[in-house]
Amino acid sequence: MKIADMHCDTILELYKKRKAGSREGLAENGGHVDLGKLEAGDCLVQNFALFVNLGETEHPWEDVLEMANLYNRELELNRGRIAPVFSYGDIERNRKEGKMSALLTVEEGGVCEGKLERLEHLYRLGVRMMTLTWNYPNEIGYPALDIRRREREDGIKGRQGREEAGRSIPFHRRADMTRGLTEKGREFVAEMERLGMIIDVSHLSDAGFYDVLHMTKRPFAASHSNARAVSPWVRNLTDDMIRKLSERGGIMGMNFCPDFLEEVAEGEANPGSIEAIVRHVRHIIKVGGIECIGLGSDFDGIEGHRELPDFSYMPRLAEALAKSGLKEGEVEKICSGNVLRFYKEFEL
């Protein structure tokens, strides 16, 4: 079963390893994704995110450009096995040539530092999708989970005593419905639509999701987000969001992060299960229909998943989806067909 995965953080992991002196590359490494693992998992398309943590750098633009250079060097070294794509037609060409496809994305619109002209620079580098925020507010808008706000509020809460803290709503359930896109963010979203760069609302606040919905005309994506009704993390989409995304012709990718998939008792380990992914898929089908679901593993951006420890184990997920009662054509849509349809209809 061919796989199209909308999100991994492998380039960042390779970038950090190179900085530490390692020579691991895309062909083979100790992470979740390398070419051998992609081939074993029957990969058709892998989206590679250039992720920059704004809390760990003073030079996000320089970092993202360095990572893009690393990505291009690795693809050139392995051009007989995987090739970059800049349009939907490139995916079909690569398939015919027996190659996997690599689609470049950016995770964290803050790398542009509010400079609109940098979007076109990224597009010319091959970036075809950008996640507007990560876990910090930036010039574009506000995230669903604000790390700095969490630290600030948890500090205040701790001083108010254990009893009050015990009554409060856990931070991962406190959805931000008041702060969405900034005025600059609206300019960015309009420019992304003009360029033909996919708007990715994973990590964006609830208010930001609806801002994107109301000011855009084209389909958009939540590349690595699950269903909040199944697991109440604010990083997941509500049922209304899922319906609206589906009605627009958009796509959401199932994230394999165990904490986003299911809650466990405080203090318990959450190793992750395929059954939890299946629960999210079944719920999303009920809410938004089969057409809006894809995969967005978040490999190399999550600590791990016990039953899907790397990309080579993807056939396990396809088998589990089939065993849950889904038809072969439905499983194929989830594994790759819906993502390909989305890219084609978006006119990538």
C-alpha cells in the first residue's frame, strides 16, 4: 500500500547531527525516516519539514536556509532513489521512474520574521507548504499551545496552591479562541494563496483556524493533527473544524504522537498504539467523510510510537485499518489517495 506522509522532522534531526559532527544522512540514519525505511514502508511521497524552534535560535532565517541546503544536497546524493517535487505532475513522473518523491515544507512561519518577500524566496527554494505557527506566537498569529504562556500561567498557578491548581483545566485542553491571525498574518495568508503555497493550520489556535477559513478560497491543510473529540489536546481539531476543512476540500494528516492520540493517567507512560490511530480515523470518517483524512506521522519530531517505531512499519497501520472494517479503496485513500487528490485539486 503506497504511503504519502505529510509531515516529518528528519531534516532538522540531520541538521542537528551534522552540527554535532555526525555524518549520518538521508540514505541511512538512526532516526524514524531514512531511504531504506521509506522503501520498506512503500513510500510514494514524503513531506520534509524545515522546522525551526524560535526558542532555540536568534537567526531563524539563516537556519531555515541552511536546512534547505542540507535537504537539497541529500536529494542530489540520492537522486537515483528519491527526487524533489514542485508540482503534482512531478509526483507522477517520479512514480513512473521508480523513484520516491520529496516535497519540501516549512514548520514555523516565524522564520520569515514578518518579511512578506521571504515567502517568495521560500517558494523558489521549492517550499510548497508552510505551517503558520509552532508553539510560540509569531508575526503571523498565535498557536494552539503557547509554550511561554504555559510556563507563565503554570508558575502563577503553583503559587496559588495545590487546591486551586487541581480544579483548573489542564493546559493542553485550554483552547485559545480569542487570538488568531495578526494583520501581518492576514497578509501572509493572502500571499501564500497568490503563490500557490499550501496553508498549514496544524499548531494554529482555534481562532486562527477560523480566520484562515473565512479569508481564503482554496483548500488548506492540517498536516499533522488529530481529532479533539477522541483526545482533548488543543493541537487536535474539533468536529466543527473537521467538517469545515472537509467542506473546503482540505486534508488532515494523522499524527502518531501518543499524547495527541489518547490520554493516559497522570504519571503513566504513553507508548502509543495503532488502535488509537484507528479510533481517530473512524471518528473523522463519521464527522468529515473519508476524503479528508491522510497521514502526517510527525516522525523524527516525536519521541516515538511503540507499534510504529519508524516508517518501515507503515504496513502495520494499513493492515489495522483494513481489519477495522474499512474497504481496500478506503484504506488506499487514507494512506495516499486523499493526499494526492488534495495536491492535484490544489494545483500544486
